[in-house]
Amino acid sequence: MKYEAENGVEKLTDARWRTAQAVGTSESTITRILREERQASTSKDKTPETNFKSPSRPKRGRTKCKLDDFDMGVLRRTITTFHTEFNEVPTLRKVKQVLIERIGYSGCLETLRTILKESGYEWLKMDDNSKVLVEKHDVQMLRFQYLTQLKKYRDEGRYIVFTGETYVHTTNTQNVWRKLEKGVLPLQKNTSKGIGITIVHAGGCQGFVPNAGLVSKANATSVDYHDNMNLEDYKNWLTTKLLPNLPKYAVIVADSASYNALSEKAPNFNSNKNAMQTWLAAKHVPFNDTMKKIELYDLILKNKDRLKSFVIDELIRSKGFETLRIPAHHPELNPIKTIWEILKNYLANKDLAKDFILIMSLINERLEKIDSTMWSNTCRHVEEIEKQYLQYFDMDLNEFNINYESDESDSFEMSE
């Protein structure tokens, strides 16, 4: 053995120890194999072939990696600008390397592939059979519609208010609290249990909406704040906190949270005929009383997506305001996400233990210090991202002198 050649022979008479060292396993495993061999040789029911259990090999553990809102924004912008920034098409390995440098990405290529697929990306085949990583058309279209409508409201001089919710622990068990400067590593997690607090607020370039904040003890300990606020809670916050404090004709921008995006359910095939007729009449879809149930349901299927209405949207419009929904997977377009990072970075540097009163005091204290200047700078940054997205909708990859050479291992389909 190489070790013995360099360091001399050890335990020359201990064959079991030397065998274990040579094959890279434990002495107990060698003992077990020898015992199985003796039992097989003394067994009355001998078989031509005796099978021994091979020593178990240590399993390679995979590091689970989940990107938060901040990281997802970096990922999407990286892919969007990759061809102009690096003069290359984005391959999986190249994107991973950039993410390691920018956000300290620690996942593997397969994890990154899954994240991209779930975020609406696919591989587009070019004329020369090379493949380019692009967003799916429906994802781009939803973003385009959102950005153009938001620009229209701004051109009209409407007051734009962004709403958002977040969740904090008294023991700082959030996913990542990081400073926004490039190159600063995230703080370590504290995995002990603590008290959860839900925060709901709204603001715009002029600062937080006065008296619209809601800070309360969470009912659940999950880091997903959607578990702590249901539809009724959200409606109550809108009617008592937010809407009474907004100027006329304001536009409320909301994300696609589960309680936020609840829509009125259309009748299904098991609904009675009267319910189907009532729904069609309310939606002004023409039908006649002689239609069979199967015909009514066919009309519902053809029109329900087009006529889908959200409960929250209807409530907001009934009070004289407009609503706009940020497309899924685009947290970077909501400036309040950055405001939450400022708050959480502040809390992460405090020794909160399990003192509920202390953390409530610190949250309110920091929220009061986040003034119109911070909000204005944050909104201006988001508007720059919006402009960056808008300039790529008419982009033609053939207009750029791009290097299309990529690793074959990266050029795989992301289809089901």
C-alpha cells in the first residue's frame, strides 16, 4: 500500500485491521463479512453461489437551495441582460457561475434547472440549432401588460401605492437578512423557535401610507406569512387601514398572494342548472332557457377565464380605486420588498431573544424611520428595473454579435 511504502508497515500481524484500511471500511464490516462467510460454509443448505452484502457506501447528500425574493430578482435580471452584458447566450453553467458571484448561490445545476423551469423559463432553438434560455411567452406577456398599464397610470398622474406583507421571528429565523451592497454575505440563521410577527403595510414614492400599518402576533410559526393572514383578515385591513387613508383615484399594486388572488369560483359540472344560469346571467353571457345543463357548462368553460374576477379587486374598485397585480415571480417589481429587507437587516443586528414587547417596539421604531427619501430611492430603483425590462420586448437576438458556443451538457430541454 502507498501509505505503508511511505510510512512503514503498521500492525503487521493484525490482518483484519490491515484489510479494513486497504479497502477503506471499518473493522466491524470486515468482521461481519467473515461471519457471513463462516455461516455460509457451515450451512447444510449450501448453494453453488454465496452472496455477501457489500459494505454500505456513504450517501452523497445534496444541499437544498431555495432562492428568496431578492435572489429571484437577481436571477431574472441576470438572464434578461446576459447577452448584452457578457456577449454570450445564457447557459446553465454560465448563469450558475454569475449567481455564485452575485448572491452566493450554493445549489447544484439540477436545482438551478428546477428553479428556472418553475419560474417560467424554457430553451428556444435557434436557426443554427443552438439553444437560448428565454422566458416563456405568457410570462413575458403578463409582465409587458403590467408595465404598460403601470406607465399609463403614472402618465395620468395617479398616486401609485404598493402593498406587501412580511413575517419576522423574535429569533431571526428568516430565510436571509442581507445588506443590499454587493459582496456582503448573509447572516447565519438561528434555528431556535420563537414568536412570529406579521407585518402588513403600503407605500409609494412619498413614503408609507399614513396609519395603514398593521403589526400583529402571528397565529402560526411558519415563515410563510400567507399562513398567518387569510382573506377576511386582508379585507379587514383594506377597509379599516388602507382605503380610508388613500387619496382619490389611487392605484393599489398588489402581488399574487393566495388570499390576495382569490377569485369568485365559477360553477363546476356538479353544480345545479339554476346556479349555472345565475352565473351566466351575472356575467352577461347570452344563453336561453331551453339549453341543457351540458350546454350551459360548455358556455361557462369557454368564458370563465376571460371573466375571472378577484374578490379583493372588486372590493377596491367599489371604493373608487383601481388595482394592478404584479405578475408572478417578479418580486423585484415591488419596492416594498426592499423596504422589508431594510427592516429585517435592522432586526438581524439586534439581540431579540424571545422578547415579544421588545421586537414590536423595534419594528415600529424602524418603520417610523423609513421616510419618504428611502421610499423615493427604492421606487426610483424599481423604475430603472422596469425600463430595463421594457427595452427588451422588441429585442432580436440576431441584431447582436453574440457567441453561441455553449457546453453540450447545458443544452437540454426543460419540457415535462
